[in-house]
Amino acid sequence: MTTPRRPIALLVLGLTFLPAVPFAAAQAPTFPSPRMPQDVGEPPAVPGDEDFSVQPRGPVHEAFALPSNVAPQPGPIVSKKPPDPIPEVPPEQRPEGDNVQWIPGYWAWDAEREDFLWVSGLWRVPPAGRKWVPGAWNAVEGGYQWSSGFWAPAGQEEMPYLPQPPASIDNGPSSPPPDDDSFYVPGCWRYQSSRYLWQPGYWQAYRPGMIWMPSSYVWTPGGYLFVPGYWDWPLDGRGLLFAPVVFNRPLWNTPGWSYRPNYCVACNGLLSSLFLGPGGGYYFGNYYGPSYRRLGFQPWFAAGGFSNPLFGWYRWRNLNNPGWLDGLRTTFRGRYNGTLTRPPLTIAQQTAILNKTVNVRNNSFNSLHMVQPLRQYNAARLTRLSAAQLAEQRNLARRFQEVGVQRPTIQRQASREARRALPLSHSTALAPVARPPVVHEARSLPSHHASGGPAVPHLSVRPRVAAPRPAPAARPAPLAHHPTPAHHAPPAPAHHAAPAHRPAPAHHPAPPHHAGGGHHGGSGHGGHHR
């Protein structure tokens, strides 16, 4: 059967590498502002604040963590237009490290309030060999729709918009694991030669201090983008997360105003109150109870097993702690049923809860301390940035925001081109393959110093026709699952070798590139400037 051809616009991700020039020699800041904002200090973060309020719960910034075990699908359509991105200033302190980038925040829809809230930016240690492509709100029929950000390969200059991939047919491994220090990388569909071919799963060795994020697809109005798998850091080594904020009036319309996040999400309470939200992203804080379950919130470990890499890694990390998983489940169950204290809904409520439990000598105190001011954050070694370093990070943030603004235009063009070329009626057969070439993406671990500096993508459209694009097809009959060898990957290099024995359940170490180590997970919000 002949497959009809159709043009597909391309999302181009050419890199702009910044030269590794000492910050002392950096040029004067070019971040546009009618006047430099004046720090008015820490605002009263209490309910009823006339300007804004810190949220001790809410969406987790997509650059910090995104589920990879969720099928790509269009998000809900919001009738209200999102505001323009606000002028956000990076905090003056960041975690120690050679390659820590400030990634700005974005507007997210709060279905409970039926309004937008600002997901604050964060300090992030990028995954090795990756660059961040920010998400964007797209104007669609009936309102606006979000397409999420993703970590693109640093050396890849363009990503084709693909047809919708079929539903996964991975039913788990067909052979037992070689040992207790191996995990299963699920199979996935790969678009090759005008059709989708199934790539079987395989076993791979765990790497201490690294989590493998499997290949995934990202939905956009112009088509689906394929994101190859990559190694990432544990949550407490990814950077410094800041809390979302609700604005009670449009302060961003004030000339010269800017916002500086100041409240961090405490690491200790993150895993004990982490949820998979109805839109496919992560949420932290109090989303317990039947009403939130009906909305689609579920514990982050609910979809356990081989399809949940985050859960799989932390379970392996705690193999020598048999009570870890039971304790996690007990905490969620007790908070859901109301037999255990739930995390706060406001900063004032958090203060009241902590005052009552300050003398309780267990983990409940730390797990209920959701956010804290940056000046009190002691879970990681922080360093203060110079004026030149801050200016450089502000310029980087501006460029990231420009990418987010350009992305909807490119995706609209891709969507229009696809509609013009879409035949009224056609069908496509997904031909099974006996043994497609297996790409073992999890084998190599590029150095996190390879980039030579932070990378910011830029977007453009090239007049080019991609491979023929078949129409989305119904789920095919299961293909023959040919068992793969017990262990595909060759032995890892000595400095990345899997441990001979299970690790102790001590606190998760920071990635080796952090000079001071310690925790880096968290999120927060902070002061504003006028």
C-alpha cells in the first residue's frame, strides 16, 4: 500500500554556545528594564497579601522533573488568555557547581482557582549533553493549550514534527534481570522510513547518582516531537526549585517592576508529597483526599514497576531499607484518610503546623515543611553571584523566554502546513519488523562539562519536506516480542560502574560535579521588586 506523503514543518534547535569567558570580563547587562528594580525585601507571605502570595504547593517546574511514563496527548483547552511572561530576576544565590543555569518560570493553569499562577524559575544543573526547550501556550480553537518543555540533545539542530505514535505495546521484560542492580528500559516506537517501528526494551545497569529517563514524545499542535532518552541527576542533585506564586493584581504592568523568587521547596518534604497531576506533570504539596483523586491526582509512585524510572531508581537506592516503600505508602494513606497531618495550604498554615509539631522527633516535621525562605535554606551549599554573573544569568533568562515566545508561531505554521497537505481519506499499515535495530541510548554517559557553557536554543523554520507522514493508525496487533540478550550494555567505565553491593539507604548524594554536595531539590518563591 502506498503511503501518502505530506510536508512536515521542522522545529530547529540550533545551539548558541556561550564562550567560557571569566565572569569578571563579562559585558555590562543588556537585560531591558526602564529602571533597575529596587529590592524591597521579603514580602508578607500570608493570605490576603495585596500583591501576591507564596504557594506551599503547586506544579513542579517542568525543567526540574517531568514524568516519562505518561502517553503524550493534548492538554486541556483554557478559555482565558495567559498573561505575557513576567520580568523575573534570578536570586543572588545558587547551588555550587560549574554549570548551574537559571531557567525562567512560566504561567500554568490552576484548575481549582480557575486562573493562572506563576511557576517560578529555578536553578538547574542540566542533564549531561542536554539543552532546555521551554514550553509554550498555543492559541487554538476555543482558547489556549499548553505544550510542555523538554530536554533536547545539545548537538541536535532540528527535530521533525512526527505523526502520533501508536500506543506502547511494552508488557515488561521477557527475561529476568541479570542482577539486583539492573533496571528495565521499556521499548518504544521509533519513526523510520515513513513508518513507526517497534524498538524492544532491554536491561541496563544502574549508575550511582544517575537516573535514566527513557525516550518519550512531546505533543505540539504541529505534531509530535521525539526526545531520546538521557541520564539525569536524582531530585536532590538537580538544582534549587522555587515555589509558585499567585498574583492578586498585575504587578508586571508596572514600569521597572520585576520579581525575584525567594522561597525554596524543602527537599525533605518533596518525595513524601509528590503527585502526578491530571495534566501529566508533577505537583508537590497537599493534594490529598477524594476530591483531588477525582480530579486525577495520584501519588508519584502509584504507577510503579518498570514504567516509572523515578520510582524505580529510588526503590533501588533504598534496597537496604526495607521499610522505605511501606513508610512512603503509609504516609500517603494516612494523609489521604486524614489520620495523619496533611501539608499546609498556606504559609500561615505551615507556621501553625510546624509550631505544633516542633517537638515531635520524627520525620513528620521535615516532611511538613514544604517551603522556606532562601536565607534559611541549608540543604545545599550555596554561593553568592557577583553583579556580572547575575547580569549574565538575566540575559540567559531573557533568551529562554524569547524561545518560548517564538515556539507557538513555529508550531502554528507546522499545523497549517500539515492541514493543507492532509488527504481527505487514506490509510496506513504499520508493518511489523522481525528485529529492528536496537539503539542502546542508556549506554553512554557524556560528560557534564562537555558543553563548555550553558546552551540556549533558538527556533526557526526551514523550508524543507520531511519524511512521508502516515495518518494515526489504530493500535496494531501485538508484535512478536523477541527476547533480547540478558544484558545489552557493555561494562560501564570504571568511574561509572554499577556497585557490586547495594548502596546504603543514606541520604542521596549530590552528583559529583557539585563541589559541596548536599541537597539541591526544592522549590520556592520570593520577593518582588519595584
